[in-house]
Amino acid sequence: MNSQRSRRGTAADRGRLLRFPLPPAAPQDASVWRQLLALGPGVVTGAADLDPSAIITATVIGAAFAHSLLWVVLLCIPFLLTIFSVTARIGVETRKGLLDLVRENYGRNWAMAGALLTIIVNMAVIIADLMSVSDALGIILRQEREFFVAVVAFSVWYVLIFHDYRKITRYLVLLSLPLFTYVLVAGMVSWHHVGSLISSVLVPHARLSSDYVEALVALFGALLTPYILLWQVSSRSDPEHQPHRADAHAATLVSILLAVSVIIASAAVLHFPNPVDMTTRQAAEALRPAVGDWGVLLFSIGLIGAGLVALPVLVASMCYDLAQAAGWNYGLSENPWEARSFYLLISLSMLFAGIANYFPINPVKALYWSMVLAGIMTPPTLIFVLLISNDRRIMRTVNTRWQNFWIGAAAGAVVAAGVVYAVWKL
């Protein structure tokens, strides 16, 4: 269904996303501005990947371990380039979601297992991101965050049910732009320490402690979040969309640039005995070297923008994944009475996340631990991506050796870190 006015579809549209027509491809002599606009999907992917959970995780890691984990961020560059490219190709070539493909080709049980992992991770991140957005609103309006939980949850639900969330998130990305102040701060504080910074990146200073391995898992979870990989497949399944190598580059650039900048800025400014216990307002102090007292306001606005970009993607991704695995009628173009389970799942997800936000939990701690959980749950998603992208029954083209190497290396690295962390804790 391609109508921009009507939400009603036909029987042939059942199970499909509401697809809005994309603008025609820019001609070769198009202006630089038009070419930048063509990178929209990649930029949105990168912004959604660096949601409030990822921003706070990088803040905690920078405050706790300084530059000693920057090598992990740079190691993720080939991981992200490869994974974004491969997942986009799966969506373009198959026009189906990842768990749809798993159910059709590997069985319903495997698809349901994947959906269960998605629900666990997504619900944890949804609760944490909802907490961060309401906390940021509370900081700006000088009220307790509990006053804003219901408003934010209802807004996300309303956008998903009655509007095209993908179209809206393209504008909400603008609200997250203040977070790029971290890039300015990172440049200011590292100007006189470039040598030591390069040394810490090229010569990793690993620490043999459970906290260090825990941070390693959280950082992998922040950059290789399972939901963003699944959403990459669904968001590229539009029949009119053509793969664009620059999309993967843009998504990777946004993710890595922000992660590195947040870690450097936090390492220079934030000094707490136990950083995971800091408040959102304290985390905002990392922007002070560049903008002074305005740092708290800019940080809060950026956190709201990043959260409102990520939350609809999180909820939609989770609901589509479960619907695909279960074989339900689904799609935001469906009438509610024709996809009752799908719409009910969206509503229950936001209701549950809203209720969970009224428990007395430190938002920073919730955000950080949601990324630890995401890191633990990442390998199964990467394995599904690896299997499907190399299955000639499904794909017209399969991975190159280097693509298989980097996806396998990403899965192996996360598994190794998770095993070491689990053994250390036990």
C-alpha cells in the first residue's frame, strides 16, 4: 500500500508495512545537499543505534575506564560496516523481515526462540529509554520524571498506531543533534593529549576485572544492538528501495563518532567512585567544557531526541519480529480488527514499559544494564544474519569471505566476552 492519506489496505496488503513512496534517485549532477538527503536511512540508523542507553553506557565507560576501551569502539568499525551492509541487502533482496525468513526456512521454533530474545532485549531497552526521556523532560521542566512517563509512553503509542513513525523519526533526529556537542568537547579536552590518546587506542590496556569485562559486553551491546540489526532488514524491504553503500558508511560514521566522543569527554570531565550510580544531571556535566551551564539543557534535549527516535523503532521492531515468528496478521497498514494480536502487543508493550518506569530505579543504572543484556543477546541475531545471508535458497547474492569473517568475528568476540564475564561472576 503506497497511499499517503489512507491507512486502509486490501487483502493483498496483509502483513506488509505501510510503505510511503520514496523520492526518485538523485541525478548524478545533483547538489551536495540532495546527495546528503539520500543518506537519510543510514543517518537514522546510526542515530537509532546510539539511543540513550548507548550514550549513557559510553558515558559510564569513559568515566570508569578512561580511554582503555576505545580500542573496542574502533574494532567495531568493520563489524558495523559489514553488518549494516549485509542486513540491508537481505531486506532489499527478500522483501521480508529476518524472523519471517527464519520461520519459513528453518522452522517456527527457531523463529519463536529469536523472537523471545528480541522481546527480552527490546523490553529492557524500551523501559530504560522511556526512563531517560522522562528524566530529561523532568530536568528541563524541573519536575519529577514520573510526571512525564505516561505522556511519553502515550505519544510513542499514538505515533505507532495513527502515524508513520519512520517519517516522523526523520524529523526527530534533529532533536538529537545537540549530542554532537560531545564531538566539540572531545576535540577540546584531547588537544594536548593526542599522543597518549593514540597510544591507548593502538596498544589496548585491558584490565583483568569483572567490571572491565562487564563494560566490554555493554559496549558491544551498545554498538551491535540486536534490535537495530533486525530493523535494518525490515526498513530496507521496500520494493522501491535500492541498496546504497553510503548508507552503511553513514550509519557507522554516526555511531562510532558519537561513541568515541562521549568516552573521551566523559573520561576528561567525570570522576566518580562508582560511575554507574551517577544521575542523568551528573552525566550531562561532560558537556560543560564546551557550553558551560548550557550543557545540562543541551544534553537533555539530545537525550529526548535520541530516545524519541529509538523508542518507536524498538517497539515496532519487537512487535514485527514476534508477529513474523508466530505467523500473525501484522502491519501498521492493517485495520485493528484484522490484526488484533499485533495491535494488542504494541499497546501492552507501552503499558508494561510505562508501569515499570514507576519503580524506584536509577535511570543511568537501568540504561547501562540494558546494554549489558543486549550484549549477551547479540550473538544469536548475528548467527541468523550469517546463515540467511549465505543461503542461496533465499538470497540472490551471498556474502564475500571478508563479510563472513567480520560477522563471524563480531559474534565470536561478543560470545567470548560474555563467557568470560559469566565465568568471572560465577
